[in-house]
Amino acid sequence: MKTSKSEKLFNEAQKLIPGGVNSPVRAFKAVGGSPVFIQRGEGSKFYDVDGNEYIDYIGSWGPHLFGHNPPFIKEALLKAVEDGTSFGAPTELEVKMAKLISELVPSIEMVRMVNSGTEATMSAVRAARGFTGKEKFIKFEGCYHGHADYFLIKAGSGALTLGVPTSPGVTKGNAADTLLADYNDIDSVKKIIKQNKNEIAAVIIEPIAGNMGVVPAEKKFLEDLRTICSEEKIVLIFDEVMTGFRVAKGGAQELYGIKPDLSTFGKIIGGGLPVGAFGGKKEIMQMIAPSGPVYQAGTLSGNPLAMAAGYAALSHIKSNPDIYKSLEEKSSYLEKGIREALANVKKNYALNRVGSMMTLFFTEGEVNNFKSAVKSDTALYGKFYGEMLKRGIYLAPAQFEAAFVSTVHSKEDLDKTALACMEVLLSENL
Ligand code: KE4
């Protein structure tokens, strides 16, 4: 596979951009080799600057529910750009977007648009602190909520991949109010609440973790979490930046039938453009400036182009609710193919899937929390990754991430992927 143009670009990039990338996990540090630079995407595929074609399972880390460059998003963008790129003043589309989000996700009574998942989660915790007057909050080991200082404590995703789950630069003061619990372990939550009685403003959780690899919360665990937060007057925040509109029209909260107090969104709601959002109970959201004293702002929040792409994406979901049935069929078909490959090589690696997000963990036995996820052989994953890439399959370049199936992955794509998986798992260098 010729990658000389990518290698040349990467050498140049590393002189100008930290690690040569604008987000760490893209740098292939976890899987070895140098990243391929992508030229363009179309449907389930994208193409690097050397002309290599890949079946893409990253989908820009989640946004591309409909694959690359879906016509209805492209059309909406081209139309919007005729009117201008940004006004810094309210627009009708922002009202329509807020209405549509609250229609698709019933727990959202009010919502504020921001520019990334990180902005959404940091603002949601601030709203909870402002609403309760309390300062501490609970996160779970292995969950990733973006790169606000107080989240970078035992965080997942790139922080975990690069072996720095607790980042330098995060001050003791900033970390002091972050309390760490164990995912799927309600007793660890109860213990922390007991030790910090009446001091906890919020619990934030990925209801289906994607950032330690895919690890779904057990239903009873989430139900107990909901009950405890209600009893203790703690704001329950579902971080649905990845799961929102991914696993169901109404996100993970629809699948589990649990109503959080606040939810955060990102990725799919931007249709590939930079968008995040946080919202939920009116009494909490009205704390947000200018209706309340909790300050939160953004030059490009609700940007017309981002809203056009996001609104087109969510409108497509609203008018095509059966996409989740098709995503389930495609994803379970792929899962079946991978499980057959594993059976053929007599490997009992853990394969976790919820809807169209999944992770193959290079560890035997169940992966249901952070401790079991980190048992994975990341070096082996790196080898697997490189061999799959050579076969034109682009997976997440890190073990502790999710792979995504889109509505436009074809049976041929899925068969090719399962076959490649079989070949690689069978090959001697794995
Ligand atoms: P952003 O600030 O990257 O838009 O969103 C942060 C975030 C918050 N919450 C969850 C559950 C998330 O998954 C994310 C971001 N996800 C990572 C992928 N694991 C983004 C990819 C990257 O960091 O390059």
C-alpha cells in the first residue's frame, strides 16, 4: 500500500502541529506507523492522499451516521452558505433545532447549543453546580467527557490510550472536586456519596461507554443511579455525545427508559460540523445566562452552517425512524461475521456491541468495566489494526474506542470486513 504522500505530510505536520495532528488519537501512536491523510469521503468509504480506498468505521468518531457526504446534508450546507456563514445574532434555525432536539429526546425541556462535546459537558456540570449550590461531582473511571480540566481524571479515549488518564496541567485544586466511581458498580457510588454527604452536585456518565471501548451500563446499575440521584438531590447527567441519535432516535435514555436531569450531545447533531448541546430540565437550564446567573457563551454557538447540517441530520432521523432497524441489521450481520472469524481461530476475544457502535477487545472473557477493558492486549490490537488497514478497513486507531456502522455500509462492505478480520486473525503475525 503506497502511503508516501501521507508520510511526507505527516513529517511536515509534526514540525508545526503537536504530534502532527489536531486531536491526539488520530496520530496512530497506539497502533504504530504513521497516520494516513484523508483527501475525501463518500458514503461508507474515504480515500487517502495516495489514492487508497478504505471502508470507514470511524465516521469522524461518530458524527457520520449516514456515511460521508450524504446528499441531504451537502444540499442543506450549500443552501445555507448562500446566506452567509455567521451572524452572531439569533436565527430561526436555532429555534427549529431546539424544537427538534426536544421532540426527539423527551427529557430535553430546554437546550443550549455549543461548539463541541467538551463545551456541552463542562457547561452541564457548571449548570448542575449553579443549580444545587454544591461543588463536587462524580465521574466513572474510563469514561471520557472531553478535555475540560476536571474531566481529565482517569479519563478514557485518547487519555487512556496514551497512558495518561490523569493529565499533567490539571491542578490539584481543579481535580479536588472530581470524585471517581467504578462503572457498573453502584456500591462504589454509594460509598462516595456517603463520604461526601450533601456536597455532590452531579453524576456524569456515558450511559453506554464508548471511550474505554464499548461497555454498556447494566440496566439495574443505571436505574439505581437514577434513584440515588433523585434521593440525594444530585443532578444526573447522561453524556450522550456519542450515543445520542446513534443507538436510538432518543439515544441511550430511550433504550434504557431512564430520564436524566441533563443530557449532553455532540457528533451526530452537527452532521459533521462542530456542534455540541446540553439540555434537560427547565428549572436547571434556566440557571444559564442570560436567564440565570450561570455564565456560558460562545461566539459560534448556533452557527448557521452548523445548524443547517445538524438540522438536516436530525430531520432525516425524524422522517426515517426505521434507520435504526437497518443499522441493527447491518451491525448484527457484521458482529456475526466477526464472531465466526473468532470461532475459526479459536479466540474468545470480547466483542461488545450496542446498535451500530462496537469494540473488539483483545482480551478473553467479559468486558463490563474499566478494569476488564484495560486487560486488553493493546500491542496485539495495534498489529490487528495495521493488517486491517492494509486490507482497506479503517477501524479506530486505538483499542479503547468504538467502531461505527453507518446507514450506507453495504453487505459487500460488511462481508469484506469480516473476511479481512478472518484473514488477519489467522495470519501468523498475529
Ligand atoms: P468533543 O469535545 O471531542 O466534541 O467531545 C468530547 C466527548 C464528550 N463525551 C463523549 C462521550 C465523547 O465520546 C467525546 C469525544 N469522543 C472522542 C472519541 N472517543 C473524540 C475523538 C477525539 O478526541 O479526537
